[in-house]
Amino acid sequence: MDYQKYVQMLKAMADPNRLKIIDLLSCGSLCACDILEHFDFSQPTLSHHMKVLQNAGIVAARKEGKWQHYTLQAEFMATFKQDTAQLLSSDDQCVCHDVTCTACASGKVVVTNEKN
């Protein structure tokens, strides 16, 4: 897992407006004018949010006429799901099973997801 890239995506999503934009785009490509209908802020504010999402590799943009059309990046959807699943798992690919970790290799570390 690329932790730096994952953190960049999390930081970009750590805003309720940007999360809502991602939710809207999960239904398909949308024009900026259509996205704006769901918010009570200006077009420049939307542009700022979209730039943050683009820089994080979450959203792609294409210009049609005077408006931008936005789409979720397919790579983001696949990578984010996969990385989140890996982060929350305790399978053989888990960082806690790293053979270079002396505490892990010695059996001194007990990993469990069980609730007490």
C-alpha cells in the first residue's frame, strides 16, 4: 500500500462538501452546474473543492463549452477500496506480518480483531 497516496486521498475527502461531491459523482459524470445545485456556495468555491479532489487523483475533469464536467477516477475507486480493505484486514499481507519485524517474527506480538 502506498501510505502517502492513501493519506493524500483521505485528506482530500476530509471535508463534508467534498465527500458529498464524491457521493454525487458515484452516480456518474456531472457538469459543474449540476453539482452546484446541491450546495449553497459559489462556483469559485466549487472550483477550489474540485481542484483538491483532482490533485488527490480522485476526480477527472473535461471541459465542454463553458462548463467543466467531472468524473470519479476509476483508479481511485479501485485503489481506495482495495487499500481500505487491506488496512482493516489481518491477513498475510498485513503489515503486522512483516518478516522484517523482529517482534512479529518472534511471536511476541498477538494480533486480534476480536472484541472483548
